[in-house]
Amino acid sequence: MKSPITTHVLDTARGKPAVALKVILEIYTQAKEWKELGRGETDTDGRIPDLLRQDSRLTPGTYRLTFLTDAYFRSVGVEGLYPSIPVVFEIKETAAHYHIPLLLSPFGYSTYRGT
């Protein structure tokens, strides 16, 4: 079993997984602040399967994955437009698994709910 929230980053310009890209997971609190829940770095397949512990329980709310793309682009010798990419999403079904992939290029990105 994996973390209830996972991600996968593919560098579509290079046609490869984005390796060693740092990601921060946060939740928006009732105090109207972002609280960090976890962080990780993509593996050789561009995945982070352990942003949260396997036994973590989700609560309904607004979450944010922030992809720290500036350091990644520099590491592959590319100048990118987006130094970080925040992806905000809402969780209503707390028993569900949320896989939030990012398709990345230096001048654009796309995200969706995966499986």
C-alpha cells in the first residue's frame, strides 16, 4: 500500500521521468494558512510514492502540491519559465487514493487526477 496521495512527474520535453524534483504537500487550514504535511523527491521513475505514511488518514479539505521546478530545470541545463508549480486540489472522499501527476516542459505544464 502507498501513501494516500502520490505523484509522478514526466518531463515531456525530454521524453523522460523528471528525476530528483522536490515536491511539498500542504493542506489549507481553518486558520487560512498552508500547513506542510510532507515532502519528497522524485525517484528514477519520476514518482514519489511516500509523501505521507501508508496509514495516514486524509481529512476533507483543500490540498496543495508544490513542484520545485527551478532546481530541476537547472540540473538538466534548461531555462524554464516556472520556478515552482503549485497544484491545488480538493479532497472530499477521504478513503480514496489521490494520484496527481504533472506533465512538465520548460514553458508549460499539465496535471490531472490519475489512478
